[in-house]
Amino acid sequence: MPAKKPKQTAFTVAVSAADDGASPPATRVYVAMAADPLAAVAAVQAVAPEAAVELSGTLSDRLAARLRLRPGEVRPI
């Protein structure tokens, strides 16, 4: 019997741009479909390597389905 795929969850990750001292640091929120929180943070770090990232929560399965998120996908929201 083939191995069961791990359940994917839509994690929200806050991304703070580097502080340039001239303006307040901007914060964006990304959603990452991943099997666990560490994978979600790593996926967002790959998209925004210079920024500070922090796990901020999850989206409901219903909302993730409406957004048509695919496993491994990272998208700003």
C-alpha cells in the first residue's frame, strides 16, 4: 500500500522587511501550504531571504480550498 501523503495546512507567516532606519519596517503576510510549521517558514524564507519571518497562524481548510492553494505554494495575502 502506498504511503499516505501528510496533511497539508495553510500556515500564515509574517514577513518583516529589513529596517532601513528611514521608514517604519513594512510587514506582509504570506500563506504557505505545508505539512508542518517549520516547512512553511522555510518555504517563505526561500521567497524572502533578506527578511525576518515569523509564523503567525493558519487558515481554515475551507478558506485554503477557496484560494486553491497547492502543496508547497507560497503566496502573499
